[in-house]
Amino acid sequence: MKTRLVSLLLVCLTVSARADDWPQWRGPNRDELSKEKGLLKSWPKDGPKLLWTYSDAGVGYSGASVVGDRLYTMGADDKKEFVLAIDVQKGTKVWTTEFNTRPNLDRGDGPRGTPTVDGDLIYAIGGGGELVCLKTDGEKVWNLSLKGDLGGKMMSGWGYSESPLVDGDKVICTPGGEKGTLAALDKKKGTVLWRSKEFTDPAGYSSIMPMTVNGVKQYVQMTGKSVAGVAADDGRLLWKYARNSPTAAVPTPIIHDNLVYVTSAYNAGCDEIKISADGDRFKCEEVYDKEVIPNMQNQHGGVVLVGDYIYGFNGGNNGPNKWVCQDFKTGKVAWSENDKKFEKGSITCVDGRLYLYGERTGTAVLLEANPKEWKETGRFTIPKKSSDKKHQAIWTHPTVDNGRLYLRDQELIFCYDVKDTK
């Protein structure tokens, strides 16, 4: 009996999450915000201390999920896509599990999404649309194809980029297509619980956000044609907002109170939508839309809401190429700095600081989340770049967990100590 109790305790310790864990895409609440404290307010001239470099993560743009002493991400070798677990203390591989043939994709092969860790299970979607459920020791539980098994359809051919949402006993994903844009699956078995039969847009590249309005829980997703909310219990369409994002609908929506903020590039701009309820019916009203295109059209580096302000990079292949601080309620620009100040990149926010990661040079910048001005407190560049010739740029977002900053460029993962020990 004593042995069984000890074993059970060890299992609980293994799968339990710390308050500062980063268990999924964009962090604990999928909003790119962490409540972690005690980090460096400024960086030394040459950057924070590099703790380790892992050089065999494979190709792909998958981000890092960190729970306890394990980092989980995805990559691809010459033949297969795989999920990878790394010991964050040693910077060494714990296990890899192959789950799909390496897809041949435009803009670089390999996975684009980030694994979601839920207790002792991991959920991940590869670039080819294979959704896999693993145990945290790497053992495969189930897998299915968003295209083959669920009849999914994408808006274009750059590969599935979604990071799955786990909610209660369900895992929610976006196969897209006429059977339903969204699908809810039993997280233990992978069986279909419902499809959003009234919402049938092809899948974009964004990830689902949960939202509750008037006591009704719903899932919000952006596609190339619209933004919509479907009921969490059965997938029925609650509201739909027509919005043209013709080339690539990528950034994850921002949810705050009853407001939904979405942005994408290629002249799609940004929209803020107010969701309200009248009995059992929901309606969506435009707060502001593409008339404020110059204020934010984010390609794929993401945006973050800190207080009353949105921060992110405004521009893509067609400009205007500025880092912007934007008033969330009005859409007006509080400040902007062009890309001569810092190149286009991705963003996250921890301990009142913005961590920016440049897609061209691999330079990281530490910035105060300050709506009055660009106030930089450090920058450094990763010591080497990926040797993979097919990928376009660094599109993996930074992750900060338990005093450590993780930066990835394809097969390379760098771990930096950003904890303030003073």
C-alpha cells in the first residue's frame, strides 16, 4: 500500500503544473501574457547568460510548451514529423515520437503549431494536418488526420498551423470545410463530439480562443472569410462577422470582456467586434474596422494586449512595417517606430516587459510595455542561425518560463537565464 501511494505521488508531481508554466500556444490563457515575476528588467550588453543550445529539433516553426522540467515542441527530419521532449535543466532530449510523414509544404516543411499539454497528455497538430495525442512519456494514445478523417479543407497550401485548444473533456481544432470549420473531439479517444455545421469556412492559420458571453461559453476562430463564435456545448453558430483576409489569416484573436480583436496582413487590417446577447440570440457589432488599416495589420508575429494597449508589428510583404502601440478601445496609435528601430518579428509579454524576436537576424529585444514610448532595456542576437536552406525566416515565437527564455530557429533551440537573482 505504501509503495502504491509513493508511486501515485510521483505521478502527480510529474504531471502537475507550476503557476509559471507555459503549457500551450501563447501561454496559460492563450493571450501571450505571463504572471511570472522576478525577471531581469534590463539585459547585459551581450545579453543574458546562455544556459544551453539544443541542435537537433528538426525543421519547422513549432513553439515551446514548458511544464515542470520538460519542454515540448515539434519538428521534422528527412522523413517524419515528430513531437520532442527536452529536459530544461540539462538541455538534452528525453524522447521523440514520430507521428506523420514529413509534408512537402511551401514556406518550409515541418510543423507550424505548438503542442498543448493537459495533465499527463499532449496534443499536437503537424503541418500535414495530423492531430496526435501522446502521454507525457511519449507513448501514442491516438491520432487522426484533419484532412483524411475529418474531411478538412484549408484556405491555401501553407500547411496546418493551428495549436489545439483543450477545454474540459474536449480537444477543439479547425479542420475547415463543408463538414464544419471547427471540430470537438473526445480528448481521451479522439472521437468526434460535434462539428460546426453552420460554420463551414476553410481553415486559416489562426488558433481558437475561448470566450464566455452572457454565461454562454463559445469558441472564437478567424478564417480567411470571417470571424465566428460557436457554442462550446454543441458547435452551433452563435454569431458570424464577415471579414476578408484573402492571403493568410494567422494571428490568434484577442479576447477581452465582450470584445474580439482580430488582425491580419495583406491589407486586411484590424477589426474590433463587440459581442452581445439578447436572450438566446447573439449579435456582433463593429467597433472599428479596416479604416484603421495603417494602425495594425499583423502578418504572423502576433499581437499582445497589455492593459488598454495592443503591441505588435504592423506590416508584412506590403508594408507599412512599423512596431505599433495601439489603443485597444479606439484603434488609434499611441506610438510607432519603423523597422529601422527593429525588424519585423514576434512578441510575448512577461513581468511587464515585451520580448521581441526578430525574424531576419534572430535578435531579441527587451522593451517596457509602455504606451507613451518605445523604451528598450536590452538586445542581443542568437549565436548562430539555422543551416536549413528551405525555411524563409524565424517565425517561432519566444517563450519565457520559470526564469528562462527559449528562442528557436528551426533545428536550434537556445535557452537563456533571464531570472533576476539580485
